[in-house]
Amino acid sequence: MNLTEVNQTDHCLQLSCPDRSVSAVYVFLYVCAAAVVLLTVCGNLLVIISVCHFKQLHTPTNMLILSLAVSDFLVGVFVLPFQLSRLTESCWIFGSAMCTFYIFISFCSTSTSIYNVALIAVDRYFAISNPFLYTETVSVNTACIVVLCNWFVLMSYNTSLLYFNGTSTGLIMCPEQCLFVINDIWSLVDLLFVFVIPCSLIILFYVLVFFIAKKHATAIRDLNTQTRPQTSKNTMDSMKSERKAAKVLSILVAVFLACLFPYFVYVLIGSGTTLVEYFIILLYLNSSINPVIYALFYPWFRKCSKVILTLQIFNTDSVLINVR
């Protein structure tokens, strides 16, 4: 996350790692950390394989979900293990090179996750507000181009942030600490670009989706009372499908914002490092929660997971399996 290390103090909080005797609590913490990492990696990997493999899932919205799963997968592989270890050990034990890599990948993956959720909000708004125009103009290729541009822009931005920070090094390797200090100008730019703008878009478009969904619900009731069910069935099914998709994605966005806001609110009004590490963990844990949301609310994800875990995916023509 671009602001993960910004407002931490510029000096080391601890000069050395505390001596750890092998204890039940210590082992328990690492078992819990391993379980969280495994859930994040495996859950998002199932989403990636499902959307990539099954042709029935090759839709514009699912390309955005795929991009979100990839960014969450990167968090699970390259960010969460180091952050959970640092929280357990109370220090950084992986060296300066890994510290640089950890900061860069955490910046890129988390900022990309935020913009992926913003793109999903925009996609759902246009799909519900004008479904015919959406079907004609938005294709899988269009969604892929948008996703690639999103990744390119954010990787370029984060590279610029790290390289042109305005300080001599930016990266501070105090004894067994991994900190990155951003100057005041970049901090303001980062706050606007990574938090204010995308979160404003997310809230705005989902408020609009909510009002459109209410209109659809009223229209469905009118169709039920004014026309025969057979005549209005296709229209009602289409509207219900869009409303259901919007509802599920709204849950995903609500959970995302619940994980995101505590950290940024603390950054804006708080100081020190006692609580911020836990808010950072909450932010990263959103990458673990997303696959659980898919499993609870997406029947296609449950069907795909069953096909993958039972190795039916290796059967001939498995890409054509009906997973909806």
C-alpha cells in the first residue's frame, strides 16, 4: 500500500529482534499466519483458474474480477507472509533487498486492488443503467485492454513514487526495520490518487446502482401486475440477474471499504505505529476475504472449485463445462 509506511516515525522503534523462545503462543501465531496465507493464495488461485479456463466465464465483468484476484493473489504470495512475520517478530528479518521488493509489490498490488474495485463499480453501473448499450460496446477484449492499462498506469505511478520521492533514499533500513518515508508532496498526491479518487468513484457509482436497482424492482412489480408472466418473463429474468450481480458485488465492495477505511482514517488523524500495523493487516486481509465472498454468493465459483479440486479440469473439453 502506498501509504503503508508513510506516517511511521523516521527512526527505528526497536534496535534488535526480541529473543523468542519456542512457545505455544509463538507457534500458534505462525500457524495462524500460514493458514491466512494459504487461504489467500489458494482461494484467489481458484478464481484465476476458473475465469481463465472456463469459456462460459469469459465475460467483461469477470475479467475485472480476474484482475482483482490476481492482485489479491500477489498480496497473498508476496505481502502477507512478510507483514505477518514482521508483526509476529516485531522486526524485519529478511534483509534490505527483500525490503525493497516487499515495499514495491505491496504498493502495486494494493493500489491495483483499489482501482479494480472502482472499475467493477463503474462496470456494474453501466451494465444496469443501459444494458443494451453495454452489451453492444463492452466486450471481453475491451475489458482486458482496460485491465492492462490499469496495471500499467499504477505500476508506472508506484515506480515514480519510489524513484522520485524527493528524499535521498526514501527507503530506511534501520537495524532490523523496513520503513519507507514519503515526503509531504508525494503523501498528498498519493492520498488523493490511491484513496480519495477511487473510493469516491466506488461510493458514487454504487449509490447510483442502488437507486437503479430500486427502479428495476418497481418495474418488475408493474410487469407482474400489468402483463402476463409469459410475456414479461425474459425481461424480468434479465433485470433480476443484473440486480443479483449488483447485490453480490455490493457486498464485496462494502467489505472492501470496511477493510480500507480504518487504515486511511488512522493515517489522516492518528500518529505513531502501535495500531497502524493492525490496520495494515486488516487492509491486506481483504485479499483473503474476497474468495470467501465468491464461495458464499457465486454458484459458478463453487461449481468451478468442485471441478478443479476433483481434477475434472483435466478432462477433454472441460473448458465447455456448464458452470452457471
